Amino acid sequence: MTRTSLLLLVFFILSGCGKLEYSPNQSFDRNSPVALNKTNINRLLQTPGDDTIRFILGGDTQRAYDNTSAFVASANRVPGVDFVVIDGDISDFGLLLEMEEVHERLSKLSVPYIAVIGNHDLVSHGETVFKRMYGDLDFSFTYKQVKFICHNTNSREYKFNGRVPDLDWLGNALHDPGYFVSIGHVPPVSGDFDQALRPHYTKLLRQHPRMLANLYAHTTKTEVLPAESENDSPMMTTGGINMRMYSVITLVNTQFSVKHVAF
Amino acid sequence: MWHFNRSTIAAVLLLGTLLPARAQLGFLKPDALVSQYAGSIGQGSIGAGYTIFNKKGNLDLVYGYVPKAAGGVDHIATIKTAVRPWKIPVSPQVAVYPVNPGLFATWHFGADYDLRFDEAQYPNNYYWWSPALRLHLAVSSELRIKLNKRESSDRAIALYSEFNTNDLYAVSWWQNRETVSFFDIVRAGVGLRIYF
């Protein structure tokens, strides 16, 4: 009888060793972080900083955990960085495990990081995972008098229903008197962006007189996109952390400059 | 709410026809009742177990549910198979089956899931995996207590713990072995089997 009791004990201890999972598609577990964008933005706004805004634009950590760890090591060596933006496709399959593994690595950045939604993050229950872990899909924050407008441009995931990107929300976000930086995952040049919304979108953002930069990811190419009209502000895509690329953007006296890094 | 697409209806009908309907269809009568907590097939799950391979294996048909408060809503149908190659007798009525490898497939119901991504919405091979169907590799340990001393009786109650991973986790790990350990992709569950 004692042997049975001992075996039962070992048995139950063993069963506690693994991490319990209800479903790979569950949108949170006991230890999942919440509202990370809000926390990190608050942390950013409390750092004094200087006249220069310098941030790292990285994207597409999807299924690239080794490269994400290498990215963090590289990013932490760049001087004068205020924050990091992960511009979409945090996950590959929209799964909780993926977003948690990526966050575990990104939390080792010495500066706050902010996540923007990508198309891969919207499959299965990914939208629910992202919203709980990071926050709203369209959001903005003002840092050193520049308003960063982070928004959802993953039109194909919504079957091009005309509501993504949300032009009404964007119009309202641009009511401020200061300068802006626009950040989305899918660039307007992509077939995954709702081309019916593109002219209005371009007029609102790229052609806005106080827009400093239009930043995207998704295409796996680091590219500065040429101006299509004389009022166009700079627009670029960053190649992706999965491709071992990121971009260091500096804004000084409303001047935009970028340095691309292969790590 | 439920989204009844063709694949969902087919999966539900298949599951329904395999569960025992009448006593006459003797071979459809299950050999065990299975219930499980966690283990990637629901927060709670329940199903029918069939003994196969001369009592050394099992085939289970299980339905599991994850409520919204636990990270769902997820409705999951699972087909599980496992073998029990080793048996360690503890006493005349108690035995441990320490390492039981198995495979299982889960089907996730709902509007966000289908066998393949919608061809009308996405160009060919835009996303390569199946959102609804997951393939899992598993291993369990089972402690079985016979309820009837007679050799001929199979009546027993068993407690088990099971570890599993799935195809997408495995792909993620394989490509990132520098910073992802195999244990990072292993998930656990515990369950009860009542053998009739």
C-alpha cells in the first residue's frame, strides 16, 4: 500500500511538471502579460530624454525566436535609442505561445517597445490574443511633441471591407497641431492593402504637411519608397527581424533620417 | 457563436456516427469513459475510449471545451491513439504504464477556423498551415487500479498525465533550437479513464 501511495505521489508531481494548456488557440493563460503597449508608453513618457527622437523600427519577429534574441542584443548596443517599435507579425500563426515567446525576448530590451498589429497576428484567435496582451489595434501617443499614429493596415484579413485602415479614426488622430509619424504593418503599395482606400489614405497621411515619416514592414525588403507626388513625406519599409534587419530612425528638428542595420 | 461551414458539419457528423448509437452495434460500444483536464484538447473534455491492439492500445473520441473566461471560446473534437508498450505491476490490482506514446488530431470549431484558409480571400498558399486541424505528438503515464479482482474483468479506474506538442509548435522549435528548448513547446494535461 505504501508503494502505491508513493507511486501516486510521484505520478502527481510529474503531472505538475509540464505547463498546462487548454488549447493552442487559447487567448491567454495564468501568466500572460496584459496591456503592454499602455505600460510601455507610460514608461517611455516618463523618461526625460533630449531634443532628438531616436527609435528602432523592427518588424516580423514571426517564428524567428533565435533572430529576435540576436536583435535584442544588437538593439541594446545602439546609442541614444528612446524606444523600439515592432511593426507587425509578432507571431506567424496568431498563437499565444508565439506572442509570449517573442515578448519574453523583447522584454530584455533596455528601452520600452511598442507593438503594432500585423496580418499574421490576426489569424485564428490572434486578434484576441494581441488585444489583451498589447492593446488596441489603432492607437497613438505623443512623445517629445511628435504624435506617433500606430494603426491597423491589414485590409485583406477583413476581406477588404472598407473599414481597414480606419480612415475616420485616422482623420480624428490628425487633428493635433503638431508633427506626426505614421506606423502600420502593410504598406499602401501592397496588394494586401485596400487599394480602394489608398487615395484617401495617402492624402490624409503621406501628403499631410506635418507628417515626418510613414513607416511599414511586411514586404521583407528594407526600402525607401519613392515619392509619388511633390507633397509626399518619406515612406519606407523595414525588412524584418526574421531577415535579420532593422532600421534606426532619427528625428531632429523635424528632419527624418534613417540608418539600416543588418545584424 | 457557432459557424457552421461545410467542414464543421462533416466533422460533427463523423464524430456522431462513430459514437455508440445502439446496443446491437456491439463493436461501437466504448471500452472506457475518458475525461481530461487541459492537455490541449479543452479546459475540460469528455469522450469514449476503445481498446485496440490486443488491449495494448487505445483509440479515443473526445469533445473538449474552453470557456471565454479561460481563454476561449473553443470547441474542440479530438481523435487520440496511443500504445502502452510497458506495464509495471505494483500489486495484484495496481499497475503502472509509465511511457505510452501516442498521436492525436484536434479539430477546432468556429468562424475563425477551417481546414484551409479561404481561397476567395487569399491567393494560393498565402498561409500554408491549417487553422482548424492540429496534429499532436504525445506521451502519457498511467496508473491503473483494477476494480474487480477477476482476471477476466477489465473494470478499472486509471489516472494519467500526458505531455504533448503540436505541428506548429514543433516547426517553431525546429527552426530556433539555439534559444528554444524542446521543453518550451511541451504542454500537459491530466485525466481519468474508467474502463468498463
